[in-house]
Amino acid sequence: MSRVTARRKMLRITADGQIQRPDSLAVEEPLELRVDGQSLTVTMRTPGSDIDLAHGFLLSENIIGAADDIVSARYCAGTDADGQNTYNVLDIQLRTSTPILARNFLTNSACGLCGKTALDEVRTHTRFPLPAVEPFVDTAVLATLPDELRSRQKVFEATGGLHAAGLFTPDGTAVAVREDIGRHNAVDKVLGWALREGRVPAHDLVLIVSSRASFELVQKAVMAGVPVLGAVSAPSSLAVDLAAESGLALVGFLRGQTMNIYAEPDRLRLPTPPARRPPSIDRPVPLTAHSG
């Protein structure tokens, strides 16, 4: 099921003229998640790592807390005009039945409600509160991670149209990287991988995203027990509020050697500030005797 890129005709305009040629684009297709036979949600995603995506989504929505909460996950009815399986419908069977359709999902509860309500929803629902605040990762290591993430974006290299999310150890080792047309899907995919690998709560990992840091992404990190989230772009105001309320170190504009730390700087080992030079003291210039 290699459907992550597709070719489409394109007319390119340059200062030297025009040229028509095919271009590689990131594939975007719907994925319907069904839980115990009931339609739960439809998300637009790039095909691939769908099982991880489902695990990560259900974890962030507090429907599951461990990989073995899911008995099975399989592609089901969904065919194209030629009768071929589209692999766009995924049916999840839970070990314990949950009244899915009666739930208000955290991602939806943040819309149209006040910020305080949204913060309370996440704080009271997370199964993995973050550990005590203490230095966890060097900012010098953190500064290298966007480039490490970028170097593993194979589909982005071909299309320029995908977000990425990566989980790293404090020494900068990449343990999982996923790409997707949606930044929230990319995060669900890596967190779903972590859940299936027994790495949740992810108290020993750093999450890096190739996008801005929205409330939704901070929510997903908190629900999985990730202590540090770094983004190459800006956070939203509610994302910062949630990070501060939850004890998550939130870093934005993570580019090169510069970064903005918006919450919990004590989780990061900061660089030693350069020694201040003592103020110079003007010394009198000695007088030289001159003969007359």
C-alpha cells in the first residue's frame, strides 16, 4: 500500500519561460476510524502507519491507555470503482466496550469553549501526569533536532508538502519519525508507535514537530506523558497555557541555535552565559619628562 505520493500535471512559470511537466504531490485521503462497529471520526491523512495513527488518536482522546486495550485493528469494507480495497476504513475492536458516540472528544471540546474549560479537560483526563520538573535535555541537543527530523523526511524531499513529527532521546537519537499531510496526524502516528512499543508514558522522550505548536499538539503530548515539545514555528496562546498548567516544556521557533522557551524552562539544561568582563578602568597616562 505505497500511496504516499502521486503525479499530477503542472505548468511551471519562471523568468525564462513556461514548462509543463508532472509533479510529485503528497497523497491526501480520508481515513474513517470505526470503534466496535461505530463510526468514530474521519480524518484527512497521508496513507501509511494508519494503525499507529489510530492508536495515537485513541490515546490522545483518552479512549485507551495501553496498546492491549485494542484487541484488533483491521481494514474493512471500502472499495473504489474497480472494486479494490481503498484501505481508508479502519475498524478497531476494544477490549472493553466504550460508549463512543456519547463522548465529547478533547479535540472538539476545545472549540467554542473558554480556554479554562479546555485546560481542565486535558488536565483531568490524562492518565500519565508529567514527572517532577528537572533538567532533562540540553538546549544544544534540542537545537540539532529539527535538522535531524528534516533529514528523515523522505516524502517531504519528493513533494515539499508534508508535516513531520519525531520522538528523540535526550541525547538526540531519533527513535521514531512519521510524516503526514496533517501535523496532528503525524503526531498521532509517532505517539501510536510509542504506545505499541511500550514507550508510553513517554517520560524519557522529546517530541519535535515541523510546524507550529497548537493547543491540539500540546494536548497530545500531555496525554502521552511527553515532557518536552519543540516546534519550528510559533505556539498559540492556549498551547502555552496548557503547557504551563501541565508542566510541559514548550519550545517554539526552534531554528538553528535560537529558540523561544514558553513554558517550564527548568526542564532544559540552559547554556552557561558568557562570563561578564569587568568594567575597564581608565588608568592615568604617565607623564614623560621633556628637557628644555
